[in-house]
Amino acid sequence: MSDISDRVEHMMRVAEEQAQKAGELQDAVENVRGTATSADGSVTVTVSPSGALLDLRLSPQVSRQSHTVIQRTIMSTISEAGRRASEALRDAASSALGDQIGHFQYIVDAVTASSGASSEGDSQQRDRSDDGGDFEAGSFLR
């Protein structure tokens, strides 16, 4: 009987440790952000680890640039801020998870890869439907 109670106690300790680590991870990643400023200082952006744009600041000198330069500067600065947010997320998770960081990174990589593939597929589907695409030859109900 003591063997069963020992195993139950062990399982309870493991569950408590995992719950504590999950709480630490949540606390660590809750406020992770990535901020970057363009080389010329005209654009500063802040993004979340998911890439969501949280803040965009344009300096007055932006008004002297062409719209294409502004667009490229904004996009490259967002990309750099996203890279920094990913690094900060990895660092925060690493300190909370220790040697279990490999599992976390595997999940993050899988989610990132699947979301990138689906958004590309969605984009291609929109392109087809915008120009008549798959339906221009008539009804798809045959």
C-alpha cells in the first residue's frame, strides 16, 4: 500500500512543480516586447513576440522621404523588432524552463512554421478569388 501512496505523492510533487514552472513561464513572457529603431532614426516600432505591432513612432524627418523609402524602413524595422521580441521570448522562457527549453522552442518553431504556411496559402487563395481564379470557367458545382 505504501508503494501506491509513494507514487501518488511523487506524481503530486511533479504536477505541482510543472504548475509552478507554467506560472513562472507565463509571468516571464507576459511583458515580452521587441523594439527597434531604423538606422536613420526615423522609425521606431515595438512588437509582441507574435509580431503584433504595438507601437509605431515616426520622426518629423520622415516627411522628407518618399513613400517607398518610408514603407521599406517601416517594414525592415518591424522585422528587426520581431527578431528582438523572439530573442527576448526565448531568453525569458529559458530562465523559467531551464533544461526544458528545447521542448518550448520546438513548439514555438512548429507554430511559427504553420502560421507562416497558412498565411501564404490564404494570400494565394485571395489572389485567385480576386481575379476570378478557380471560378471564372463557370460553376464549381458540376
